[in-house]
Amino acid sequence: MSLLKAQDFHLSLYDAAPLFLNPAMTGLVDGKMRAHAQYRNQWNSVAYKPYTTALVSFDMPKGKWGFGGQVTNMRAGIGNYNVFQALGSVAYAVPLDKNRFHNLSLGLQAGFTQKRMEYQVFTFDNQWSTKDGGSFDKGLGNNENFNSQVQFQEAVNAGLLYFYSKQQSRINPFIGLSAFNLTQPKESFVGGNNRLPMRLYGHAGVRVNVSELLYFIPKVLVYKQANIVQQTYALDGGYYFKGEKFYALAGYVFRVNDASVGYIGFKKDNYIMKVGYDFNTSSLRGTTKTRGAFEISLTWLGKKGKNQEVKNCPRL
């Protein structure tokens, strides 16, 4: 028996999907509500069936509370390994000073995960037949002990976030911590005692308002799962075109020993759209020819009242 190691699915435009990054971001919306959709297609250059991730979420503020939910479906490989997850999310944000500039938000998510695998389409070494020149014969026993092709797990996540929200400030810093798979549920298709390791995120950044029209956000994300530690550094930028009344967005994300990601996008009225591409920089780049993943995100904000044309507030 061989030991295999893996880690959870991830997104390159990681903070485009706020509930995926940190439950404490639930309801932190400059408006009545927020709806978000995101799609990722990875390893199309080398895989017969590439890895795909589709995500939709919805959240809204209610006083100091935030409520929302997220549904994610992830699919990978020739065995149609599929992970479906549904989460409810709640957060509570409190100001730390009388001016309500310094804020702390605490969040919790709970739901379930369904994992499914079609092991019947796999072939194994002991199904190799030398007949007629040699081929795999699925009619031969594979000597594998699959208990089931479907399993359910509980999913519990938590997070906290500090952010500085003064509208006309030159800088708006933020820092957050989040933890996923808190109960470390048992997962095995063959009756083993495997536990899903906890996944920890630490993320921070600062929005630098260069002028009323231009801003930058340098930021960092570090996540850990079991013995895997991944560092991600990024720079976002936005420029507001007064005549057309929209923001042009662009950014660069660097995952150490993994990928370089570029994206472009726009923010117009209630909509934010981003399109990014991963250029593979890992040891697999010779095979992939640096081709990694395509990703797109779309966010809709339900605004309250009349919009200001330019608003300096932290984009977490």
C-alpha cells in the first residue's frame, strides 16, 4: 500500500470569494446584500478531465450581524472525484472605538460535504491481461476493498477579522485568521481511519488610497494544512474613470513554488468582474508548458440609497 498526500482545493482570486476566505467576512458589504459566483478550470493542458471548481455565495448585513451561505462543487480526474459542499455562514462585527473606525468581526460556518468517486471506471495493475498483446480487462477482480462510492462529512469553519474602515483615510489595513475542517471529519472510501486535516489561513493587507481615483492593495495569504505550508503574495490596483464612471481593475498574485497569476477586471455600478490566469511555475511546468488554470469571478452588490461616485473604503 502506498501513502498519498493531497490538500484542499484552492482559488487564485482567493478574496474575490469572501466567504471562502474567511467566515468573518460574512455581511461585510457596502450595500444591502452581495451575490457572488466563481469558476476555475485547472490542468486542462495535461489532464483528460481537468480540475474544476464552481462556487456561488450570498450574504447580507443585518445591524452588527451578517448572514449568508455558500455552495461549492469541485470535480477532478478520470474517476469523476466530486466534492459538493453547502454551508451556512454567520458573523458578528463590533466597533472597537467610538468613531467606529477600528472594527473586529467574528464568523462561523457550518454545513456538510458530500464526496463521491466512481471507482468502477478505474483500472488496476492486477487487471492487466497479456491476452492479444496485452490490455486492461475490467472483468478481472481488482482486489480493492471499496466500502462505498459516496460519503458525507460535517463541515465547521471559523474566523476573525480586524479592519480599519475610515472612508477618507490614506490607508485602510486589515488582518484576518480563519480555520477550516475544525472537527477534522473522518474520510475514507475503503474503511480507513483517515482524518481530514485542519486548514489554517492567515491573511493581511492594506488599501493605499493614492488619490480619489487610484488605489493599491498589497496583501499576503499564508495557509497551512498538515505539513503543507503555502505562501501567496499579491498586489491589486484600481483606477476610476470619471467620464465612464467605472473602475478598471488589475492585479498580480504569486504563489511561492507554484504559480504566477495575472488578472484584469472592472467595477461598474453594482457589478465587479475579474478574469485571471495561472502560469504554472512548479516542477510540473516542463510538462504543462507553464499553462495552469483559468478563473473568472462575478460579484453583484445590492446598493443602499444613492451611490457616491468614488468611495474610499477597504476592499477586503
